[in-house]
Amino acid sequence: MFDDPHDLEILAFFGLIALFEAWERARPARAVDRRAHWRLDVLCFGLALLMNRVSTHSIEALLPVFAPYAALEVLSDVRAWPAPFKILAALVVVDFLLYWMHRAQHRFDVLWRTHSFHHSVDQLWWFSGFRTSFLHSLLYNVPQALVPLFVFRLSPIEAGIGFAIGVLVQLWEHSNVDVDIGPLRHVVITPKYHRIHHAAVEPQNKNFAPIFALWDKLFGTWIDPRSMPRDFPLGLGQPVRAKALPRMIAGV
Ligand SMILES: [Zn+2]
Ligand SMILES: [Zn+2]
């Protein structure tokens, strides 16, 4: 039915969006005005999608020419693992790299400029998570494409499954759903977990992990979502000036 694995990715993408849209309407965590920034949100959605496609296709095209495959022959045993283990391992490695990338974005001014646009959202729902600057998307897409394709050499269909999981996480962490996942919360992050990361008040610079809560616990940046009130303000703590917007969108 699908000649190109990218078709599957697109199907998974829109299927997941439909799921979160329905879920948020059934069990919203907070009152959200979805129309407040719709023009900006649509623009960012298009940009994030475009950046993802451009970087993935560029890396796919450049890898066979430039990649020092011989340097990674030590990983040949790993590549022989069954697909589910390989996909999980790729997710863990990417997640670890993005945890540190994310911390660095909050630590260093030059990198904060690539990330502040993402923190300008003052209400979170599945669509608002796409508000990322051009440079932010580029920085994140490099490990997201390189690790599965180069390090683990996932097949297109395996990489497509990894991509769908990545989209699921992106929608999940920013979604406005009221959900309790029980003991699983010690393993994977929840929408409330990531909402704390977007707080405009203390505690700030916490809960950086994109998927696995383990990194925050290991490296001392964990805040228990149950210790926070249901409502707290989100965003940068000040309105974004219209003049600053183009630079924030570019991430410079
Ligand atoms: Zn952040
Ligand atoms: Zn976020």
C-alpha cells in the first residue's frame, strides 16, 4: 500500500494529531484559547515540518558520500540486534544527546537565543509544541537523523517507526491533557512534567528530558510534577515584543 516509508510517516503524523486533538477536547488539563496565536502557530508548524524534511533528506543524501562508516564498525554487533531493541537504543541515545543539548540551550546565551522562542508560549497544547526557531529545529534534527541512520543504520521502515515515536512524544509532552500514567511516570515524562519546564515562575531550569525522566533524576534537574499546583503561569514572564519576533523565529 505504501511504496515510500515517508508516506507511512505522514500517515502516522496526521493520525497522532487527530488523536491528541480528540483527547484534549475530552480531557483538558487547563482552559486554553486555541485561537490566541493561530497565525504564528500555523507558520511555526509549517517551518518545523519543512526543516525536518530538509535536514532528514540532506543527511540521507550526504551520508553515503561523507560518512566515515569504517569508524563505526565497532557497532556492527549492535546493528545485528532485532529491530525493536535497535529502535529503543536509538531513542535512548537521541534522548540523552537532546537532554544535554536542551540544558546547554538554557545555560549558554548564544544557544538560549535558539530556544527562547519555544519558551514564549504562554499556553500549552499539542500545536504549540511546534513553536521552535529555525536554528532550534536544525540543532535537534541533526542527532535525530544522524543517530538512527548513521550510528544504528536503521532501515527506512525502522527509522519511520522511530520518527512516529518522536512525533508522538512531541505531541504528548506539549499536550493539554489531564492524564495519570501511574508508576510509568518514573520512566517517561508526562504533559505536566514538561509543563513545569515551561513555567514562568520558580522552579525553572528543571525537567529538561524529552522522553525519559531518568536523565533529570540522574543529573539533578528533576522536579516531581505532583509537588506543583495545578495552575501556574507559563512562558517567558513578559510579553514578546513584535520587533523581536523575526530574530526569535530565526533563533539568532
Ligand atoms: Zn527549554
Ligand atoms: Zn516544550
